[in-house]
Amino acid sequence: RLDVDARDCCRRTALLWAAEQKQREVVIQLLNDSRADGNARDSHGKTVLIYAIWYALVSIV
């Protein structure tokens, strides 16, 4: 089973990495998984929501 909170050398979780790579479907799947930490920050202090907005993975109205 995948550890959704595992981090790489830049402190990115799978959720942060997917958002940074513009993988919308993966982001949605991981966010729907209650175990994924949507508040995790990378080494630059950015959260998945920041990446998702930057790359237009989500829209805010």
C-alpha cells in the first residue's frame, strides 16, 4: 500500500508532486483519499492548493 504522506528530498508528498506535475486526475484521486494531507508544504512552503491554482487544476470563483 502506498504511503501518501511519504516525502521526497524536497519535502514533497505524492499530492504535492502530482499538483506540481499538473496531474489533475491524480490530485483529485489523492484529495478524495481522506489519508492524503492537503495541508502539507514543500521545502518552499507551498501547499498543493497553491500549485493547483497556479497550474489551473482547480478554479476559484
